[in-house]
Amino acid sequence: MKLLRTIRLDPSDTFVFERAADPGEWAVSGAFAFWNADPATLEGKARSAFRSGLLGIGSLGWSTLAQIVEADDGQHQAAVEMLAQQLMTHFGAPTIQDATAAAEEEFTFVASLCDHPADTLIAVHRTSEADGIHEAFRTLKPRNGPKPLRAFSFLEVTGEDETPFETVDLIGMAARDSK
């Protein structure tokens, strides 16, 4: 089975998000983290997490990218249990059975995104529409087959047509954070 692990190709996640996921954490979409928020009122780092964050389940931090990796049944079960515990502790799941069912559903969804070769990178673009939150996922693959992962070396993007172009002023965000 294939699942997602967070990956950090450069330090940008550490200043784009309030809490950056640690590299190598099991990851889920994380849209549920915004169930009680009004996306239209989110600003700054919270807005960045809403729009482009994948949730690392250990730290509950955000990652811009996640990597498709092979996972065995034990790793899958441990990830489900960890997310279920996080849902109980931090998101108000009423029972461990409910939390486990929700965690299993999250990882079933993650597995559905992983129908690409291992080491493919996944990114998300989230929007809020009248009928709810919409997510568009993109894959990033190195041109000419697998290569060592380095920032800015990924040239082939799949799924870009569904999402509008958006810019982020990383230098401006870093300057505001240093005040």
C-alpha cells in the first residue's frame, strides 16, 4: 500500500505555516482541521495552511508537499491509531471508535491519491465554495525519471489546470515574522 509522508525540500514551510510538519511524518489532507473556521476570515499563516497545507499527523503541522511512499500494514495501522488519538485529543472526537473510523477514512482517501509511482510529490490547493471546501491535488515528478529530490528541480506538473494561479510573497512574510 502507498501513503503520504511529509517532505521539506527547503525551509519555506517553517515560515509559511504557524507550525511546520516535521519531514517524514505520515500525512493526510487535513481539511478537517478547518471544519469550524470561516475560510474567508483566515489570514496570514492560517490562510496559507488552509490553501496549501497537507497535515502531518504527528506534529499537527503543515507541509506544502508530501511524498508517495510504500507502507506496510503495520505502518498503516500505526498511522491510523496516531491520527485517531489526535482526533480525540485535539479535535473533539466523541469516542475512540468514532475517531478511528474518521482516521481510517482519511487514510483511505490518502491511499486513493497514491496511484502514482513511489517518490512522486503531491501538493494541494484548497478553496472555499458555497457548497463546502474543495481540494485539487497536483503531482510533481522529476523530468526524465527519478532523481535526487532538490527544491526547484521538478518540472512536470499534473493537475495544474484545475487551480488558479496564485502568488505568495515569501520575502514579505519573512519580514513580517522578524518584527
